[in-house]
Amino acid sequence: MQTNPVEQSNETRIPQKICAFNDAWTEWLQGSKFPIAFFGDSTVDGANTTGWVANTIGVDGASPNAFSKKLEELLRQATNNEVLRIYNSGFTGTNASWAVTILEEQFGETSAYHDTRMIGIGFGINDRLLYPNEKAYRDGFKGSIKQIINWCYSKNIQPFLLTTQAILEPGVKTEYADDYPMRTSEHVASIANEVKRELAEKYGLQLVDMNKYTESFLLYSSISVQKIISDRLHFGDMGHRYEAEVLFSCLSPRTIIADGYTKIDYSSQKIKDSVPDDWLTIPEAQTDSFKVYVEHTKADTTDRIIMSAWVFVNARRKLMLRAYKGSSPDTYVKINGNNRSLDGEETIIDQLDLGLYYLEVFTGSSSKVDFKGFILD
């Protein structure tokens, strides 16, 4: 007896991945523009940042302190590429169901962002205000995000997902209690952000858990909550700077993550601007914390960079940064561009809070090439 073929599932076929963060990184290293857009609400737009200008559909964003602009600046520095672009596609007061209706206007051929290669999809905070209960919120939001994902693939744009920026709404504000019973941080975290995790797994999408990072920033950074999120909903300049640093750590594969004791020396795999390996000293017996270091005499006295590293501190307390060298009095370091001389074989540099740091080491005007490494603890 002949049987009927199995009917295809009504579920949409999962599209094939177009590209990933590492494609963007290597394109940028080659000097390409490879634009990435961040699509979301006012927390993406940059409301509450200095110089904020509300975005207009189809027009290039101009807010100088929104995380998209700060991320662009960091990436340009790291890749030596002044062409690369990060697009601000945040719109104040909006939600995912609205976003579905303006996709062509915002990313189509007549838009300033028509050449977008990847879109980071946010939303979820304002969406909780549209629905009468948690089930409706989940179903409606999930449907809208799926539509955005599928539209991206139909236009050969790679989507990825961002969980929402953390907010300071542990309970419903008294004046909103009757009309908006889901106006709490918990509703966003346990519904909208869970939907994004599920869809990231289903579609095989990269996901940046911004909610987790920004919650940690509120909890553990030394910066006051008032300075981070003065209106309890929108991060200000410091918060957007931190979000840019989070995204940099996800996009740049060179980033070293320090969440506790971390040693950075010439055996670290992600350092840059280093010395030739034939300049290294590798002693048979270890005498201190460093198994490999540079103690070399070069042919000139030019000031040469001998190590650089991007480090993202993701600890629940400040980490003390120390630098180590041998006997040369000329070796010095830069931390985020600020010079610091090294007083002796061990120098305490500073306590590093949550965030991104660019470490550089130089010989000074000397023929001596002398450095061991950094320790954060």
C-alpha cells in the first residue's frame, strides 16, 4: 500500500546563516565599510545621552554619545579603519510590532542605511505595554521578532539578537499600576529576553546578552546608579560607553576577558604589536610569575611599542592592574592612551572597574627591550 509523503511543517524553514561577527571583523581589517545596524527603541536611540538627536526613519543618526557611535569609534581605533560604520537605528517610544512596518523605509534602497550587512535586533521594553497579560506579551513579541528576522534574511542581511538594556523598575510605578501592570524589569527579563534566547537557538543566531552585562554594571560598578540611569529607564553617557565596550568585546576576537585573576604576557594568544619571537627569553627554571619575557638589546634607541592588548574587565569588583619588567628605567605603559612610568620591577598601575581597557607597552628612548607582563587581580 502506497503511503502519502510526510507533509511539510507549517513552520518556516530556518534560513542559512549569511555571515557572523568574525566576518565583520575581518572585513574591517581589510578596510571595508561592512555596516552593522542596531535596531531598537529609545535605549538604542540614545535618549538621555548628551547631544541626543531623535532619529528619523531612513536618515543617518547623529547622536554623538549613543553606544553605536562610541562603538564605531572604538572599532575604528582597533582596526585602523576610518571607513567602517555602525548605524544607530533606535527609535524612541517604539516596539517590535511597529518595527515590522518600517523595515523597508529604514533599510531599503532609499535609506541612508540601505547597505546594512547585519542588524542587531533589540526591542522588548515598550512591548510589555501593548498586551493584557504575560501570554499575550510573549506571543505577540515573539511573532514580531520572527517577522524581523525573516525579513532580514529575505534581503540578504544577517540578523542577530540583543537582550534589552537593564532598567530600574523593580515594581510598577504607582501612577501606572492600573493601566500597565507589566511595567517591571522582571517582565522584560523573563518574557522578552527569554523569547530572544529561544529564537537565537532556533535560528542559530548570535546573541549579545546586554541585559546580563548591564545588570552587572548597575550592581557591581563603582559608578552611582544616578549617574548610570538617572531616569531609571535610559542609560546616560557612562552607560552607553559601557554598552559600546560590551559590544566591542563581542565583535573583536582580540579582546581578553578578565573576570578574576588574569595574567597577560608574551604567551597570551591575543596580544598585538609584539616583539619578534627570537627576542624572547624562556628560562629553564621559573623564578617569578612569568615563564616567558623579553630582555633584549636592539640596534637603535627609538621608542618602540612592544605589546598591546584590549582587555574587558567583567569582574564583580575592581581588579588591581600591575606591570612587571626587569632593570630598564625607560620602559613605560599606556592605559587608554594615558602614559604611566614604571617605578621598578613591579608597578601598581590602577584599579580597573568594569569595562574595556587598551594596554600598550613601550621601550622608551632606549636600546633595551625589557618587559614581562601584566597581572590583574
